[in-house]
Amino acid sequence: MKLIVCENYEEMSKAGADIIAALLKSKPKCVLGLATGSTPVGMYQELARMNKAGEITFKDVTSYNLDEYYPLAPDHDQSYRYFMNHNLFDNVDIDKSKTHVPDGLAADPDAMGKAYDEAIEAAGGIDLQVLGLGPNGHIAFNEPEAELYAGTHKTSLTESTINANARFFASKADVPTHAVTMGIGSIMKARKIIVLANGKVKHPVIEKMLAGRITTMCPGTLLLAHADVTLIVDKAAYEG
Ligand code: F6R
């Protein structure tokens, strides 16, 4: 695992954007795996700036997002589809019909998950996957558990994740208790992965990832088994 320690959030965002920009230049028709949450917002802003400046284009890009709350409609202002439109897709020249987010209203989440993974494969697989880290070590919504799913699936959120995400909702009671999420296998199939983490609250997870041991009880550590992972952290996440 490659580690990049940045001075602050802005530098971390720029480092992530530079890696994506390099891919867009070398492979304009690439497949991106994208994450929501507060962490990548600055990186998405930087990508939008680069796009407006004519440095990069998303016009041939296909994207697959990691996860979506369940049940939640795509036009709900806390849905991850809404988040992606607002924070990236509406601000760059991407063809929205090539952007995908797991269906948070799927009547049959198992069938939806299987179709989602098959669609990623059919698109040629993910070239570059962006990940954030939950304070409890989750990646996408693969929460710490003795056993984890390989494929895209429906899952329940832990109390810790519901608490962490309550800041975006009117009240904790409004946070959905479930999500549909790419599984560990779906994520590990990406050819390259970048993980962004900032702030003191992420330090315990970063410490575990740097300790070099793997456990499903901290899903972020599973990334140590991938051949091409770059962990981009700010000083607060690195030093605690
Ligand atoms: C988001 C996702 C989550 C977040 C994680 C960190 O699509 O899959 O795993 O990356 O919860 O969230 P933030 O960035 O808000 O700290």
C-alpha cells in the first residue's frame, strides 16, 4: 500500500484529484468507482474546476457508485444519487446516463446487486475506485462483522454509522437503517484503489491499516490484500 500524507484537507483533495485526472488523460473511456460522504467533496470540487478549465473531460467516463441508502428514492435530498448529482455530475461534462448508483428502492435487492456487479464487469471492470473510511473502519457500507459479503447486497447499518451520518438528516430517527452496497469482492476487483481520509476521527482506522494486519472487524484493512492501493491522508488522520 502506498501512503501519501498531506498537510491538510485541501492538499489531500488535490492529491486525489490529480490521480483521477491522470487516469482520465491516459484512458478517457475509463470506469470510475465513486464514493459519497464528506471526505471526497473537496476532490470532486477540484475535478470540476479542472474540467471547467479544460484540463480534463468526463465525456466518455462511466461511473458506478459504491452504495445507496435503503429504502430511499433517488430524488430524496439525502440520497447518494442526489449527492453525486449535486457534488460532481452536475458540475462536469459527464453523460449522466453513464453514471450508476445502486437502486435504493429495488424490490429485490439481491437481484439488483447481482445485476449491478454484472453491469460493472460488462463495462470492463472498475479502473479506479475511490473509497472513504468509516470511523469504525467500514468501506462502502461493509460494516465490521465476522463475515462479509463479496457482492453487492442489502445490509443493515451499525449504530455507529447511523450516529455518524445523523449530521446530514433532520434527526437521527430519519437516518435509514439499511443500505445497498457493493461488497468486498466488488471493490477488490477494481484495478486501482485510492482511499481518502481526513481528520482525527479517522486516526484509529489509519493506525490499524498501517499496522499490516487484516481483519473483517476493520474492513479497511482488507485493502492490504490489494495490489494497487494508495492511501491519501491528512496530518490529523495520520498523527491523531
Ligand atoms: C460513501 C461510503 C462510506 C463513506 C464513509 C466515510 O459512499 O461508502 O463508506 O466513505 O462512511 O464517510 P465520510 O467521508 O462522510 O467521513
